[in-house]
Amino acid sequence: MENLTFKLYSPLTAEFLPDDNRFWQEDELVELSGYELSDYAAAISEQIEQEGDHLEQYLDDENGPYLAAHVKSIQISVEEHGGELCGCATVVVDADLTERGWNDLQEYLSGQYSDGWGEGFEQRDIAVEDGNLNVHFWQPERFAFTVVQVQAAPQAELPAAVNNIHPAQPNKKYEITDIAHPVYPELHRIRALRQVSGDVPYGTLGGFVQSEANLSQEQDDAWLYDDSISRDEANVCGDAQLHDRAVVQDLALVGGSSTMYDNATACDNAIITGGCIRNDALVCGNARVRENAATHIAPVVTGQSVVMGDLSGSVVVYGRGFILPGQTVDNPTRRLIGLNEHCAAIVRDPGLTPGRDGKNRNTPER
């Protein structure tokens, strides 16, 4: 019987705790998304190897007999996908795996990430240059698998759950539904009319817009997730993503590979073409947030920071940090600069080879 191989990509996050406590409070962990974890791929991979990367061994006739019969291998790793570092489960199954079996497999992986293998892994301190990482394969919000077949096979042989065939893609990326925002009735939810990015299939409901001017209808991957909002004359385009309750309003522009999370806000005439804005951070006035032209590294703005000036390069603005109007902070190196309301400090050099951690390991739960 023929075997099929798939890769199941899922979101990856981590906390980074610097060693230098002269500039960082111990409880001020820096939250990193997959977009910021690429430099640590080697160190994370080494820890996975130490932890044990095969999960099919915990399937048996008592715990999941159907999956034990049809799933040949489940190997855990991290890989770049969609421009960010993701958790990756490479699974080999036989062609008889049913749709129900496929759903059971994803539930099994979700359980291992949240309560089994992943729970043990996130407790490991992964030593990297100038600090430690704790990496999370499970996310309490926005967790979903993106399934990619590795070896080409006839469509008829694909598991039904991943063989989602839709009509030819329309010219428009989304439609505006009749679902109004509970507080702002002039805003309405969007619905995908085609596959957008790797995790928004046809028919998925998105965030809220006031008009089609607020979110690109082009053949790009810009999208509003969860309860995020783009309103007034603001525009989200390119490959930009808004998550949670992030808001873009007034004349703000969010494009490129930018991401916004939590309660982050971009307003006034702000332009964001790169980087990650999260927590309660505010980008306003005539602010510009973008990649550095030489390193192609973009900033992270987090906490209750406010950016009103020009920010680019490998910089994290955190706590109650601020960039004043007319002020320019452009880091042309790969060294990460941390900036808060008290000081600025060089945190790490992501170009150096990450270290490895040799702590004891727990056996994954079944």
C-alpha cells in the first residue's frame, strides 16, 4: 500500500530572557513570534533532538488503535514556512487514512503539543547568545495546522480532509458580510473568497472593515484575523497581518510583511512596512516602522511603547519605551538593541552560533 507524506506546520512562539539584568528586569520577558525566531532555528533543533523527535511511538492498540495502524511516522522539527519559523510535524500515513482518522491525527498532535511532548519542551531553557529561550509549540489562541503534501500523488489518493477543492479563484480576495461589529455598527466582518496565505481557506471569516479601501483586494496575502479592525481611510496591504484586536485607523498604512497583535494600534499618518507591533503598543503621528535596508531586519514594538518617529532595523522597543517625533532609530547591524523608557542596550548578536542546553528531559505523555 502506498504511503503519503505531509508536513503539518503550526505557529511557534517563545520568550527570551537576557542574561544582562542591568538593563532588563527578570520578569520582563521578550515575547518572540515565528518571524523573530529564525536566528535560533539551530539551537531549537538541537533541543528537539535531545527531547526526542518521534511521536508515533506513543500510538498503540490501547491509545489510538486506528492511528497506530495507519500512521507510520511522526517526526517533530522546526522549519521556515511563509516567512516565519514554524513547528513542523512530518507525518507518513498510508493512503487508507480516512477523513475521521486525519482529524484524529491532528487532535493527537494538538494534545501532544499542549499537554504532552510540548508541555515538557516549553519548560526547557534553551541557551542562546546572551540569554535563554523557552519555546512553545502550542498556542492557546490562533492555533491551526497548515497541511502541505511533500510527495506528489494523484488528487484522488489524498485524505479527504486536506483535499479541499474550490471553484476557480475570483478576482476579489474577500467579501464584506452583513455581520456588524458589536460596538461599531459601521464596521462589518469579511469572508475569504479564495485561499489567502497558508492558513485562511475559502470561506473563512476575518476581522472588520468599513469599506474595501481598508484591505487590499489584490492577489496578495494581507488579511485581518480574529476581531482586528481596519477603518476610516486606513489600508492594509502586501503580506501584512492583523490579529486579535489590533486596529489600523485614520490614514495609517500597514503593508509589507508587518504583523500586529493584541491591542496594538496604528493611527494618524503612520506607515508600517515591516516588523511586529504587539501588546498595547501605539504607532502614531508621522511614524515610520520598516526593515533596515542593509540587514532586512525589522523592529519589534511591544508593551505600552509609543512610536512617533522613524524606527528600523534590529530593535525591540518594550516596556514604556518611546520614539519621539522627528527622532530616528536605525540599527544597521544584526545586533539586537533593546530600548525602553530607561535606557537602550545591546542585547544579543543573532549572527553568533547558538549554544545548547544539557538539562534533564521528561518523557512525553501518551
